[in-house]
Amino acid sequence: MSRPDDPNAADALVLGAGGVAGIAWQLGLLAGLAAGGHDLTRADLVIGTSAGATVAAQITAGVPLEELVARQVDPALRGPELPPGVPAATRRVTIAALVADATSPAERRRRIAAAALRADTVAPAARRAVIAARLPRHAWPDADLRIVVVDATTGARRVLTRADGLPLVDAVAASCAVPLTWPPVVLDGRPHVDGGLWSGENADLAAGARRVVVLAPSLGASLAAGGGLAEQVAALRHDGTAVTVLRPDDPARAAIGDDPLDPEARAPAALAGREQGRALAAARSSVAA
């Protein structure tokens, strides 16, 4: 990718973790912004982590944003989703107990990943069917799409692209494999879990872009055992990259609710995101005028 001082440097869109509600909010926000003349889906590089991996695969499939939003809002168009099974508060307490005395981010990742390998979850085939239903296309797009996963054996981050030769559905399923909730996904013979275990956004992967927009829907305690978004943004800006971070506003926070994995949050989160996007677009247009 070009350096930030290169006028031809690529723009990057970073899409973060946040459950099914985070998917809906991001799609709504993107649709609202696009309706106001700010189409972020034209970025040359799209990086997706967890929920963001789903959104990244959806928006690079050539499907209109409003159609993707309709698939979140209209009961007749919604794809199947599985309930998480365990309350959000219980999930947070369990994760906190696992890493309470960990001495490093690497140790936190290893502990959570190891627990994910032991967890009793839904069958991998059932979970894969949910991911397959989410994606309008199952082939990798021509766009520069990068999906973040974590090797459950080593705790190492891995960035998947079309060049890896893996099915897109499996790449997205691995990035969305929330530890202790959804089953790990085997890629190249090794189990992988949610890319959010490394970072909720992985914005550092946009290094070298001239302009970066980060959508960060996550509201609660993050699984991330790597660097935080603030540090990643600071590093990008230090290198001359212009970075904008967009988070849910108050109405969107209320719509997402306490459990972003709850399928019932999809419609309200998408609608709130679209309203937020429209308001942001109007504000930017007003400033530009």
C-alpha cells in the first residue's frame, strides 16, 4: 500500500467487532452515510474483524446497502441466527475469571483460546450455515478484503485474503467464532477463533493508508488481548494517516442493548445506525458548505 504522503494512497475502511447488533449498526450507518453522499464502501482496502468480517464480506459483494439493511430489518428477509445460549453477563464473568491473573496479552489470548477449544457449543456445521446465509456471495470479491482471525493453538493473529485460497464462508465464520459461544473453525488443519481476541478493530492493519475510517460498534468489555484502538489510532496518526473513528451514538447504544449477540437487536440497531449515518452526513455536508 502507498505511504500516507503519496497522493495516490489508498483509503481504508476498518470494520470492528460487535456481534449481530454490531453488524446491523454498521450496515445502517454505512447506508445512512451513503444516502447523504458519503459512500465509505468505495474504500480501496476493507478490513473486517468478527462482526466486521461479515459486514466487509457483505459490502464487497456488490449488493446495495439498502438491500443489506432490509435483510436486517424485514422479518421476511432476515437470515437465520442462533441465540447465544449464555447471558451476556455470564459470558463477561467467565472471560474475566479466565484472565484474572494473566501477566501479558499473549497469556490472555492463550487462555481464552484454550477455553474455546474445550467449550461445548453448537455443532460447527450449524454455525457455518448461519454464516453462509449472511453472505450474499460465497466467493471472494475482487476488492482488497482482509479478514482477521486468531490461531486458537498459538494465539497468533492471522490476516486472511483471497490469496490464501480458503472459502470465504469459512474465513468469516472463523473471524466470528466468539470464544466459549461459537465453535472454532478449522483452517488449513488448525482451529481458529474470533479475530476480536487480538483486537476489536485491528486498525493497525491499515498502516500506509492516507485516510482511514474505523467503525467501532463494540460497547461492552472487549475480548481483545492485544493492543487497544486508541493506541492503534495514535500510531496511524503519528505516521501521517488521517483517522476517523465512528461509534454508536446514544440512540444506537440503546438499540444495541446489553447483549450484542441477541438476534432481536438487529432491526433496532440497523435503523438507529441509519439515522446516525444520515445525521453525520448532513453535518458533514453543512460544514463543507
